[in-house]
Amino acid sequence: MEKNNKIMQEHNLQSVSAQQSVLKIVVKAGTYLFLGIMALIVLFPFYWMIISSLKSLEEYRENIPTLWPRVIIWSNYAEAFTEASLGQLFLNTAYVGIVSTLLSLVITVLSAFAFARLEFKGKNVLFAGLLATMMIPGELFTITNYATINQLGWMKTFTVLIVPFLVSVFYIYLLRQNFLQIPNELYLAAKVDGCGDLKYLWKVMVPLALPTLISITILKMMGAWNSYVWPRLVANDDAHRLITNGLRNAFTATTGDVNYPVQMAAVAIVSAPLFLVFIFLRKYIMKGVSRSGIKG
Amino acid sequence: MVDSKQQWKAWLYLSPAIILLLVFTVWPIINTVRLAFLEGYNALEATWGATYNVGIGNFTKVLGFREFKTCLVNTLLLTVLTVPISTILALLIAVALNSIKPLQKFLQTIFFLPYVTNSIAIGMVFAAMFNIIGLRPDGLNADSWGIINNVIMFFGGEPINWINANSGYWANIAVMTVYIVWNALPFKILILLGGLQSINKQYYDAAKVDGTPRRRVFTRITVPLLSPMLAYVFITGFIGGFKEYSSIVGIFGEKMGPVGDPYRLNTMVGYIYQVLPDTDYGVASAAALILFAIILLVTLINMQVSKKRVHY
């Protein structure tokens, strides 16, 4: 009797664990199914952008859309390039992006060094004050900056696209944290050896903080590439227009009977550099972003 | 330790940052508050020597504008819709990603992809997906219904006029919600997944030993331990939501609405930029301060709530 009971129990236990492993497989499959569907939804706009950019206008306008172009029309890209004068826009944006990134890096490195390594009166108060400005939305600055720019006569220049955004408190904060991790003994040893501040900064600090500096560079370049509101307000003329504005200006109509293949080709060209950055430098972006919460 | 040479050097190194911040950050804060309380301040008149009374006239004026109310309603609506949806969806995706081994890195990369995009450019792609080509006046026939409507019709539904002329307000809002959620997911997934991966495995092992059901593990271990990240994602989501602007420009263009009904979907930030070139700086400043006040209020409420709810 007792033996029988024991066998029964064992049998129950076995079926319970069998049930559990079935449940486990079902949950796993459900998880993958859910992630797969979400991934398809996330990717779909990119897929649609690329196949639309390669279709002929007739094919695009067909009642039942094709999921892959029957005839691939590469000339859409050439047409988009000239119609939106993307070449000029590209040069403008590259100029603004490179100059503002370089100047911004110099300012950020110097400030972060002062906060991390030097002792001066009011250091903590100043640093707290800088951090406090991060809480205020940028729109609050725009009105007065617009007036200031007007008075300085900077409207429709590259200066206006570069100078107001050179200082980022967040980047200073990020780099200061990184500099603080570098042992102070290195600095003191360098001083004993008669190494000047700037040389030390350039030879020791900058190489050690390189990952952070790369993150800052990428985010700053992406910022120039994606900036829309301020450039549109202050420098929306042919000679200074940046790429995002140019794209929006060249294709004002979004709905109705638009030449979508060409428009999508232009969108793909504008997105391409971002994808390249994503593929090769994703690690740095993710690292910078997860600490910031700021887009671009 | 504090020698005068170091003092002098520190200020020298900081000087470019400080000068730029004084001109483009500190002065604007002071000046915007000043302009907001100068009744009816206009930059053009001011250069001719006009003087203004101090008062709250700009605020009452802005709040009385019908356009401003539209902007306020649109902004609130989009924020209230998109922040919870995107947070819950991001949480589900992050938990699912965290529970798998093969393909995890690959899927994580895919989910981060929308972050590295230009919101104007991809907005144009979304517009193309929702757009109807050659819609007849009766609204029953069209040359091409657009891919989203094609999918709806494939499953037996009726096509909807999402963003074209004569489209409904709620259809517009639905499109904007989809786009904003799509755009907001990558950042939230990144943060939440980072949080999940830093939760100590021992909690889960203990739950396993006790035979705790899955749902209970989720509500009693995962969510509480993730609560600081959830609060962070929620607060930044609200702040971003109240500053919504360029995603609408991406889909509807600079007119901020479907053809025939411009500025229907205008937002608070859009309003500030719309009035700015008219040199009505007093009104614009008041609008900006109202925006700031709302953001501050919502952030404080969020922080207060999360203080009670956040586990540690």
C-alpha cells in the first residue's frame, strides 16, 4: 500500500514537471513570436522607404502595392539629389557639424579639466548652477536668443548655427565624471616632471577619456544633422540651409498625389549616414544615450 | 592647496564656457521672465522707444487665444496617449529581451535602430504609408489606398482617411500616436533593459525555489526593482511629450495639419515658434513660461509619486 502510494506520488511529480517544461516551451515560443512581430513593426518603415525609393511612379501608384519593385529605378536617387540640391545641403551641414563639434570639444575638455582637477573658489556652487540650467527647456532660451542674434546681425550666417550651442552642460558633466576616475597622482607626477597643464591634458587625459569624447563627437554630429527648429528660424536661406530643413523645404507636400519614389529616395539619402554611424559606432551612441536621455 | 595661480588658470579654462553660457543661457532666462511680465511687449515697437507696464497681461492674453488652447489640448492629448503606451510596450519588450539568450543582441540592435533617425525624414515615410493617392470626392474610391489601409482591407476592415484633406481629428491623432510611440521606444527599451540586466539574479533564484508564479515574479520582483528606471523613463517621456513638435512637422509639414485645416495639430512649442517672427516677444515669452511651468509641475508630481512608489 505504502509502496503504491509512493509510486503514485512519483508519477504525479513527473507529470507536473512534464507540464512545466511544456509551459516553458510555450512561453519561450510566445516570447520569440512577440519580439519577432515587434521587430517587424519597427523595421517596416525602413523597408517601405527603401522599396518605395526604387519603384517607378506608376508602380508606386498601383492599387495593390508590390512588396518588391518589379523594375528597379536607380534614377530616383539622382533625381532626388538634384531636386533637393542635397549636395549643397550636405556641405553646409558637414561644415556646421565639424566646426561646432571641434570647438565644442575644446570648450568641454577645458571646462571638465578645470572642474575635475583644479581648485578654485566657488567651484561647487558654479558646478551646481550649471547643472541646474539643464532642467530648463531650450524653448525658454530661444526667444531671447532670437532677439540677441538679430541685434548682433548674425541672422543667416553659419555663426548663428554654431555659436549658441557650443556649450553643453551635460557633456561637461559627462567628461568631468570621466576625468575624475583618472588618478590624481598621474597629474602630480606630470607636474613634477615639468609637464604643463595643456600638454598633460593632451597626452594623458584625452587619450584616457577617448570613449567619452567619441560619444560626444557622434551625438554632436548627429545633432547638427538632425537639427531643424533653430536653423529654420534663423538661417533658412539657400546658402546656409541645413539638410533636415532642405529636405522638408524641397518636399513641402506630404499628402495627396506626391512623387513619393523620389521623395523616399531623398529620405533614404538623408538617413544613410545615420545608418552608417549606427552600424559602426552603435556602442558609443548607446553608452552616451543611456546616460543622457537627450535625443541628438 | 588653493594657490592663486590655480585660481587664475581655472577661470581661464572655464572662460569660454562661462561667457557663452552667460550670453545664451543665463541672460535668456532673466530676459524671458522680464519680457513675459511687460504687458504687450513688442520688439519692433521697443526699438522705437515704447515703454510697457509690468503685469500679467501677456499670460491672460495667451490663455485667451483659441489657437493656444488648441495647442495645449493637442500637446496634453499626445503626451497622455503616448507616454503610457510607449512605456508599457517598452517594458514588455525589455522583459522579453531579457528572458532570451539566442538572438538577444541581434534583436536589441533592431529595437535601437529608430533612435538613430531623423524625425522629419522618417515622418515623411510614415506619411507615405498612411497617405491615400487619388481619393475621389465621394471618399469611396482611390487610386491607391496606401499600405496601412491595404493591410486593414486585407483583414476585412474599411479604409480610413488618416491624414489627407478632410481627414478626421482622431485619425490624425492616431497616426501621430503611432509615430511618436515608434520613435520613443528605442530609448525606453535601452534604459529598461539596462535596468533589468543589473537586477541581482538571486531574487529570481529565490523565487524559483519558492515556486513563485511568473506573474507574481513580474509584479513583485521585476517591477519594484525596476521602478527607478521606470520613473526616469516616465519623467523624461513626459518632458519630451510636452516639447513635441518636429514629429508633427515630419508627417503634416510646416502647416501642422492636413490640407485645408492648417495648425489643427499645432503644439505648444509649435505655437512659440509660430508667434516668434511676429516680434510679439511678450506673448511668446509668456507661452514659454507656461510650458516651463507645466513641465516643472508634472516633473514634481512624477517625482513625488515615484518617491512613494519607487522601491529604493
